[in-house]
Amino acid sequence: MRITISGPPGSGKSTTCRKLSEILGYPQVIFGQIFRKMAADRGISVAELGALAETDPSIDREIDTKILKVAKDNEDIVLESRLSAYLTKIENIDAFRIYIHASPDVRMKRICGREDRLYEQACSETCEREGSEAKRYMQYYGIDVEDLGVYDLIINTDNLTPDEVIDLIIGALNDRNASERS
């Protein structure tokens, strides 16, 4: 089963992707790592690459083409990216689409903890990144990332451990499989 995991930075989507991949024995692809590597290869920050992507659609298209190829080529996979749910839906690729979110305060604290940044710096950079992404996705694809109607499961991770998030997902996957069998 293809599973997409989307959500804003700091929501827990990468942790969820890794844990779910391990439990299910599915390969995982975390597309944020690809974007970060593209930035590093160019010697610029993620925010700078995002700003560049606002005027150069080839950057997002390269990543999004990879998302679709991986989704088409792998029936059992966990894909983590902001657009994986939308792109698989648009392309009629069967997938279970999950949205992970958390309050801005919780997300910023998580980002500060993992990236050793000051809170104000994390807020500023994350807001800039989210704004850039939302603008590009609307401009390039007509996708409004605030429209959560594409998702099969939405989870707020504010007060949940990673294991509790996984338990909710496994329960939803089991429910889906049971309803498909009946």
C-alpha cells in the first residue's frame, strides 16, 4: 500500500515516516532531504533555494517528478512530502493519505530542538519557508495546501508521542483494509 505523509515543518511527519516504514517493512522516501541536498549542493540555504524556486519552477518540478515516479514504481512505500498526497490524487495513484500537524508553538520548539536554533530564528525561517511553498504550489499546480480534503487521516501531534501517532495510523490502515475486504 502506498502511504503519503504530509504536513508543515516540525509536525512530526519525518519521524512518523521513519517509524511507519520500519514497522510495515516498506521503503521510505523523505523528499525534504532531497530539497535540503539540492540547497547544499548549490551552497545556499533551504530558504534561499525556496526563494529561487519561486522564479524557477524546474526546482519543484524536478522533486515532484521524482515523487510521482517513486509512487508509480512502488506499490508498498511510505512517501513523505508536502505535495505527495495532492500529486498522487491528481494522477489517480491509489494511496492512503495522511496529514500530520501541530500547533505553531509546538512545531517551533521541535525545530529549535533538532536544528539548534533560537525560537525567533526558527519562527522567521519556517514562516518564510511555508509562505514560499504555499505560493509556489498555488502558482505551479493550483494546489491550496490549506485544503485538507485530499487526506484520509488527519492527526494533531501536539499531545501525542510518536508511538501514539503510529498506533492511530495502524488502526486507520487496519480499518481501511477491513472495509476493502467486506
